[in-house]
Amino acid sequence: MCEYCGCQQIATIAELTREHDAVVTLAGLVQRALPREPPQDVATSCGQILAILAPHTLVEEPGLFHEMAQEFPDHIEVLRSEHREIERVLGGASGGFPADPTWPARLGDVLSMLRDHILKEQDGVFPAALAALDSDQWERIEAVRAHLEVTPPALPKPALTSPALTATT
């Protein structure tokens, strides 16, 4: 996590980062669990990741990304596209562990993409936003979370709680 630029002093960035941290923890559990844990626990953890990302994405896309898109259109479009891919693959487990034999590999790939995506935001977008946005823009971003009546999600207790898995987190 970036701590050198001061962007964590902005409430929205601090909250988005807290959500990123929770997602990274859950994603790590899922990646380690795939070959050996009950499939339903993996599917439940995918749902937990999506539960964090749903309000998170609602703050990022119409809030932060909207304000950054004019200055960094290509970069923001890539991030939005990655959001859709992450949602699509994780959402594949919404009805339980998918029967598709290719899904576990796609899940592993998207979880790796998710970690890289988070780094792009935390090491790129967040510090750039600190430098590029003015106080009116930050107020509009803060208003997005308030307008959507999005409260920070309670971080779920991971479904994957095997001692072998949680000891390494």
C-alpha cells in the first residue's frame, strides 16, 4: 500500500483502501483454497468479495473515476473494463461453485488480475487523484457515497477458515 503521498488522509481514499485490503485477504484465501477446500466455501468467499466490491465500485466509477476520466481516459477505461471482468468471473459462483471445469482456472486468473488492479489504483490512481483533483471534485466524490447511501461494508468473516489457510494470512 502506498503511504508516501498522503492520499490516505482523504476519507474516500482511506475507505477504498480498507476495502482493497479486505478483498486482498479474501482473494488470497480463495487462491489457496481452490485445490483443497469445499467448493461451496470457495463460492461463498467469491460472494463475500463481490459484497465488498459492489459498493466500492459504485464509489469508484461514478465518483473517483468520473473525476479522473478527462485527464486519464485510457487508464480509467482499462480499470472499468477490469471491474466488469472481475464481476463476471466472481459472479459465476453466485449460484454455487460452477460446474464449468474451466472456471477454477479463470477464477485464479481473475484473482491475480484483481491484485494487480488494486495496485494500479493504490499506486497510480489514488496518488494521481491527490495531485489532480480540487476540493470541489473531492466533495463530489464524497457525495457519491453519501448519495448512494453506501456505508462501508462490515468486513465478512471468511468462509474459508481452515487453520492451514488462515495461519498464512
